[in-house]
Amino acid sequence: MQFIHHSLGNRRAGEIVEITLSGSAANVRLLDSSNFQNYRNGRQHSFHGGLARSSPVRLQIPHSGTWHVAVDMQGLVGSVRSSARILPAPLPELKEAPLSSIPSLVRGSNSPPEWGGEDDEDREFDIFISHASEDKEEVVRPLVKALTDAKLKVWYDEIELKIGDSLRRKIDKGLAKSKFGLIVLSPSFLSKGWTNYELDGLVTRSTTGEQIILPVWHNITKKQVIDYSPSLADKLARSTATHTVEEIAKEVADVIRKRA
């Protein structure tokens, strides 16, 4: 299937994407990364938009994340060209808030650590996500969102690492405080230094029974995994070539809940 692809990158909820069409009517679809993968591979998918008979088309980003626009002529006659741009989100309505809602005045068990709540040292996680940065857009961010939507406590670098943090110390703490370790194995993962450091920690904890490794294969062959780590290749894995990110996340969440 032929289509025009506009990659929007990481967008904030509320932003407006404006698609300008030149030519015939066309199908305009706004898709997150997971659904774009399904669309591109001819699988069932969800999207925002539909048949556009006039131009421009404006669609609002429903939630923060990585987004794509696909324009195609499926079921239509003719040809079309298109362009896409991001319009700023409308300014939020200003409302007065009670003083108790201002963080600097809040003290309590549900406050962030720096305001007297649970200390970072004591936090525990259901799952640690080990991955290469190149795989964030297509796999990792959608996977993390699905797992957090399932109410799991996820150690993920974009959430846990803050400016000034010791990278090694934070990773070690995340590894030590997580019951499961999910590894997104890809060609990029195999070539990284930090991913190998994380993997060593995950394997060490799994051999002592302290942690369970859950491998996810992305754009990688079994031979590549065997050449890299025969022990990892022997573990039952899920692949993004055969399962959607949502399906993988649901299975991971089910495994964690059963073990708990």
C-alpha cells in the first residue's frame, strides 16, 4: 500500500497538526507509533481523522508521545500531495488554585521525595526497562506508557533520571529495586556500552533468583541474539515483528501480576 508519511516526532497533548492537501480527497490518519507500525504492516490499527474532502485538515494530538500522519488514497481515485505542520496548542484557562495545592506548602506521605514523601532509596519497581535510545520512539515509549497505564511501577530513564544524577548509581539502584527486567533486544542494543552494563546486572540478579528477565526482540534475528548471548536466545521472547506493543505490554503485565 502506498501512502505519504509525515513524522511529527514527540508532541505534547493539545497541539494541533495541520495537514494541507493538494489534489484529490484523501484519507488522513493521525497515529501513535504503535498504531503506525500496525498500519504500515497492514494490520488492524486505531487512528484519528478519516476521509478529508477539503483542505486544510486540523487534528488535535490527544496525548503526549510520538505521532505520525499517513495520507493515502485507499478506496479513492486520483492522486494527492500533502504537507504537515504543528500549530501551537491553545493557552489553558487560568484558574486560581487553593494554597494547599502549591507544592512548596504541601507536606505529607503522598508528596514527592524532595517534599518529605517516600525517599528515592526506598522506592521499589515492578519492572526495569533496558533499551537502546534508538528504539525509544518505535517501541520503548509506547511500551512504557502501556505498562504505566496498567498501574505498574516502571523504572525508565526518561522518568527516573534527573539533571545532576549519577547515571551508574541510578541504574544500579533501579536494577536492585526491580522485580523484573525487560530487555528490548535490537541491533542498536547489541552495540551499546550502557545496555551491556545493564544486561550484566540483570543476568546476575536472574541467576540468583532475585529477578526475572523478559526479552523483547525488535528488528533482530535469532542468529544475532545467539551470537550475542546464547543464554538470552534460549529464553522465551516476544517479537515486535509478530506482536503489537500493546499485546506485549498486556502479556508482561499479566506475568507480573501472577508472580505478585
